[in-house]
Amino acid sequence: MTATLETSAMTTAVRLTGVHKSFGAGRGAVSALEGVDLSVAPGEFVCLLGASGCGKTTLLNLVAGLDRPTAGDIALSTSRPAVMFQEAALMPWLTASRNVELALRFAGVRRTQRRERAGELLELVRLGGLGDKRPHELSGGMRQRVALARALASAVQGSQDGSPALLLMDEPFSALDAITRDVLQGELLRVWRSTNTAVLFVTHDVREAVRLGQRVVLLSSRPGRVVREWQVGDLEPSAEAAAIEEINTSLREVISSHAAA
């Protein structure tokens, strides 16, 4: 029942071994995760897929250190994984730049360096020149870009000792319209490739998982266990379509088994 910092050769950004998570006690206890083994390599993009209630967000919270496993081990190669949620959760009284700076401030970065780094990150997410705008002056997609810049600030700052940067994303585009979601998926891939940040991305959308991930991991219905994995990086269009169909079939089986239980 531990969460440790991995200091040996950096072969993983995070490794989960036999992770269990239960809520409550006695007969009323609910088992959310059961015996999860999962690792994400430095710079790898892994999508975590499963039906609603299968423990995807719970797993992310455990990796982020927002909760503790009931049993098992979580080994991190970074002391500061960053989290990006469904909602941008920006401070409404701060400008876009100051929202990004906030993550750097918490990390102890000096003011002049914070301003410079925030400007660089806003440029990276294509919001250069908009750093003085407050959240209500930005569209939903723009606010998520600011949230991405802030998460990157935290992830990259937490890896200044040479350890892999790790970004945890919990369905960050699910509340956006289809066109904006498609654009931001492309932007996320561009940013990921330019920063070499390890990403663990939670989604319930198979097409999104295959488009974004190098690897797709499917969890069973509650209690969540890893039931299948697919390597999906750089697929040809026909192979991508076949992967989507195969993963959809497996997901439907998982959902059907849960409904029949």
C-alpha cells in the first residue's frame, strides 16, 4: 500500500503493481480496482479506456497522489505528476498567464522566470498574445489550452532533476463540441511530441483513444482490472479502422458482462 519515487534507471514514468482500491469497510465496502498492473514509459502516450464506473478516474487519482491504494504499489519516476481534468478549473480572477504561473509559483520558481516560462507555454498551445485575457474572455477550447499549459508547467517543472515528466488527463475534451475537440486532440499530439511528456489519458471514446494513444489499455467493469491492451501508434487508416472495431467489440463485451452481473 505504497506510493514511492523510483530512483533507479528511468525505464518507467509510473508503474502500478497489484493495485487495489476499496471504498468503505465491512459489508458495505465497494471495490473500485482489483489487482491492476500497469506501467507507462517515459514519453509514452497511454489511453485508459473502459465503461463508466470502472475505476479509470480512481486510478488516475491514485497516481496523482490525491488518494492512496488499499493495497499494492505505485512507483513514480517524478515527484510532481500534473493533472488536467474535464473542466479547465482556472482561477477566474487571474489572467491566462497568471493561471499558468500559479503552477510554477507553487514549485518555487522566481517571478521573472515564471513570466518567461508561462509565455513560452502559452505560445506552445497557440495562445501567444492572449496571456492578459481572463478566463471569461476566452472560449471553452481556449480555456482548456490554458489548462494544458498550466499542467505542462507543473509536469515539466517537476522533472527538472532529469526524471520523466508525467501528465495525467481525465477526459479533458469531453465537454467540448466535436469540432473543438478534434482540433484540441491534434494540438495535444503536437504538444506531446514536442515535449516528450509521458501521458496517461482517461477516456470512454474508442476513436479518441486510438487517435491519441500509442497504447490503449482496457479496464473491466468494476472492480477495474486490466483485461486487454493494444499497440495503436502510427497505424495506417485501414489498420486504425480495424483497431477501433476490435476495441469497440471488447468494450461492448465488458459492458455486457457488467449489465448481466
